[in-house]
Amino acid sequence: MGQIKENILIVDDEPSIRDILEVVLGEAGYHVETVGNGKAALDAIKSHGPFDLLITDLRMPGMDGIELMEKVKQFDGEIETIIISAYADIKQAVRAIKLGAFDYLQKNFSTDELLLTVEKALERRHLRQENRCLKQKLENRYKFEDIVYESQKIKNICEVIERIAPTRASVLVTGESGVGKEVFARAIHKKSDRRDRPFVAINCSTLPDNLLESELFGHEKGSFTGAVARKIGKLELAQGGTVFLDEIAEISPFLQTKLLRFLQELEFERLGGLEKIKVDVRIIAATNKDLVKAIDSGEFREDLYYRLNVINLHIPPLRDRKQDIPLLAQLFLNQYNREYGRNINLISIKSLEYLMAYSWPGNVRELKNTMERAAAIADPKDDILLPRHLPPEILGKEIPGEEEKNMLSLAEFEKQHILNTLKRVNWNKSLAAQLLEINRQTLYNKMKQYGITKKIM
């Protein structure tokens, strides 16, 4: 006998069926308990539970399998249920699945079919447990302001932020594009005594030199062509708060000099003005470039670098902190579920394996985009994120299993969905039609259209 795995409760009024299932599942390594009716099953759950899986006969004296399943779920909402029956009762099968049964098997099933169904049902239970754990982590101690993490590297950075936030020391946040440098800058601001004052972000790479100067320091009316009125600069607007200078390596030598003077004196003049304006702001700068190399090449002032780099926070790339991927993926999935009206509550183990194996050159930003794409292309009925929801670059050359192929078209997706449903019900077309919520004739037409026969298996 293999290593003991999960706990399975078997309920059937036929002793021979109970004995067979106990032997088959026991030899597969599962811990099995058997009872003969619904009342005994409830007693077993109360006294010997919890169980991971319930396998119950549909028709039993006193309490049928569906009623038992509903009562059991009151004790454990995550337990999976497989309904078995000697009768091909299509209406009851559809009802059972719609009420939450994982699957419905007729008693002529093979040993392999039983073991595969049990394995998939238990995988789904594990998914629910893991995702519940992820959600608890998101809600509790694994969140620092808007920073979600589980890795020690990010934990260390958050501890540094706790210590430096109350000071007015300048901070240089470094790291690859997409690691979330602004998120960390905002966390510093929110943890400081400036939290109730403005946080003003400026991307230094998006504006030409003259406009960036005006954006930072403001200008007086008539100071240049088009200056029809006085403009208050971002440094002045951020009075008492924090200014975040993103892509600081992109500013010109002229603006580097002017910014250095401001950092030394904490005062400036508006463009075209004479009045000295004193402000109290904290400067947090960020870059994805190596400023030491930029200094060596003469592109960046060394004295400005030391003014900005009083404290350095280097944010590691996502590939170096993969423990954070499940939490971040769940966070973004929750966000886009709300935005797109989806209900993807679980991430399949296979999908998580793909996410963990990928190198994420675009870092957290790419992961966020991936979760948005998954939510956008998902069917409203989808409740599990499968590999077919992921983009080709993450799946790589490996092709997912038959049930999770990355479909090339809506027609191919429909064909695969029909084929999977037929396989699931052992090619019972009446049951398949009801599960697909179409009539039998439509199913026959679709099978003919797509060339679906048992031979294509």
C-alpha cells in the first residue's frame, strides 16, 4: 500500500460496492471509511471528520445522495462530492452537478476512471484551500500598505521603509522596469508624517526639457512663448508632502544642476520669476538604470547622485522573488474579477506551475497584465484560471492537457468544450446536452459540424 493520502468517506447501501471501493481506493493510498446510509455518514463526519472527499450512492433509503451532499456541505463547504448510481438518471445527474457535485459516475465505471475522477476532485479541493489561504494572506499580515509579498527580500525592504519613513532623508528607488518602484515610494509616503499631504509623481522621461522644468518649478506669465498665465510647479503643489521623480536618469545636465541647487537650498524661483520660494518636500527618485555607470560616462552628476541616494532601496525583479507570484496573481485576479464581472476564484495547480516557471521580463507589471488578459478572455461561467487563459509566451513550447488547450478560435473552443463534456458523461448525449444547456438535436448538429465521434479520441 502506498503512502496514506487524503480521507475519503464512501456511502452506499450495498456492502459489495462499499467493499470494492474501499479496496481500490485503499490500494491507491487513500484513507477510506465506509458507511451504509446518510445518517451514518453525518455521524461519521461529526465524529471522525473532516473528510476530503465524499463518494455517495444516489439512491439510498431514508436520505438520497444529493440530500446528503447538501447536508455535508453545511459542515464543510469545501468538501468535494462524487455521486455514483446504477441508474442512468439524466435529470438527477444534471441536478447533482448544478448543486455542487464534482462529478456523476454510473456504477459501470472502470477502476482507472474512478481513480482519475477522485484525483481531479481532490485537486479541486486543494485548489480551494490554497486559494483561501492566499486570500487570508492578502487580507492579513502579508500586506504592507499596497505592497503584497511573501518573500523575505520584500519583507526586508518593508522593514527598512518602516524605519526611514518618519525621516526626511531622500530615497533612491532602483530596479528593473515594472518592479513597482512607485508602489514602494507611495508606501514610504503613507508611513511618514507627510501622509496627509500631497504625493506628487512626475515621470521625467515623458516631457521635453523646457516643459519638465516648468512642470517642476512652475513659471510666470510671459516667461516664454505660450506662457499666458502663472503656473504653479509640482514642487510647490507638493508643499509638506512628497515628490516622486520617476526615471530620474533621463533629465538633462541643465535640469540636474537646477535640481541639485534646490536639494541644497530647498528653495527655487519659478521660470521667469525672481521670488525665492521655499518648500518643505521630501524627494524620492527612481530609475531602472545604473547611475554609477551614468556618472562614469558623464551623463549624470555625481553630486546629485549622492544627494538623491541618501537611502537606496533596490527592488528585486519578480524572477528573484517567485514566492510573491501566487499572492500577486490572486490580488490582480480579484481586481479584474470586479472590473470585468468575472468569478475566477481559483488558480489551477498547472496554471500556477506555468506562472512560477516563467521568467517575467516585464516583472510585476507583466503579471498584472497577464491577470487582466485572463479575466478579459474568460467565460463568465469560468471559476478556475486554467492554462488556456494564459498567453503563449508563458505556456512556452509545452502544450497543456487535452482539456486545457489554448484555443485558436471560438469554434475550436466550442468543439473542445463539447468533446470534454461528452467524455465526462461517457458519451451519454442526453446528459451532455443538458449539461451544455442545449437540446439533443443541437448537440447532434454541433457534433456533425465539428466531426466529433468516439473515433477522434
